[in-house]
Amino acid sequence: MALRKILEFPDARLRTVAKAVEMVDDTIRVLVDDMFETMYHAQGIGLAATQIDVHLRVVVIDLQDDQNKPLVMINPEFETLTSELDEMQEGCLSVPGVYEVVKRPDHVRLKALNQNGEAYEIEAEGLLAVCIQHECDHLAGKLFVDHLSTLKRSRIKSKLIKQKRLEATS
Ligand code: GNR
Ligand code: NI
């Protein structure tokens, strides 16, 4: 297992659209293991391959509560099961230190493959539903800050660029 480096906004590589996985083989299983290690190390509850500069449709999620088990989502597709939007404060490992409220559908049905290439389907609400949508956004080259106003997004961008500059000189 290996820790991978997480790309940070406004890195242009985060805008890459991921390709579908054609075969779930050992290369993909190593990627999944590395993604779990990287996610746990960074204390996140989800990670998309895009965030570690691998542009394949692979996601790991672990909400780390009593009800949910670690989830591997390969070639995930979801449909929304409600037109109602719910507000949730979101954060992202690729946008460190920024937490903002985003509105999304609260109920989704997910279809994906697991690490053995087997298809499964689940319905999700609450934080899991939000996380599924947040991760699928990453695979499409989108970030949660894209759901905010242009003004908020440009302020976040300036803040992160400034932070990076400070890190580089300290
Ligand atoms: O760790 C994470 N927390 C989180 C909180 C609210 C909504 C979404 C998330 S996902 C995020 C990890 C991450 O960046 N995944 O892409
Ligand atoms: Ni994220």
C-alpha cells in the first residue's frame, strides 16, 4: 500500500473527466487500497481517483459511523429519487480548510461495481447521498465549490493560492 498525493484546487488536473474502468483487475485493486490508505491518512470520508491524478471512474467512501461499511464504487452511476434539495455543509480534501453549504437532492440510487467487479445497487440518503454525489462530481471534473457563487469561488481560490505561497516560503 502507498500514500498518494492529493491534488488541490485550483489545480487544472482536477478538471479531467475520468474514463470508465474496462476490467476490474489487480491494478485497480491496488489503486483502491492506496485510495483507502490516502483517505484515512487525510481523515476524509470519501476519495475519488481524480483527486490523486488517476483519471479512472473509481471512488472509495467510508463515513466511519455505526451504520455504514467502507464502500468501493467502480464506474458509479446514480439517479436522484427526489426533486427536493437538502442543505449540507461540505468540505473536500482538494479544497483544504474550506467548508460551505451546498444544496443537493437528498435521496439517490447508486449503481456501481465493487472491487471484485460485481455489480451492486444501493439507495442512500443524508450524508451518504451527499458523498456519492460529491465523489461523482470529482469524476466529471467538478468540485463542490462549483456549486457556490462566482464571488465565493474566486475568494476561495485566492485564499488557497495565498496559503500555498506561504507554505512554499516557510
Ligand atoms: O472528507 C470529506 N468530507 C465531506 C463532508 C461533507 C460532504 C462531502 C465530503 S467528502 C470529503 C472528502 C473528499 O474530498 N472527497 O472527495
Ligand atoms: Ni472532494
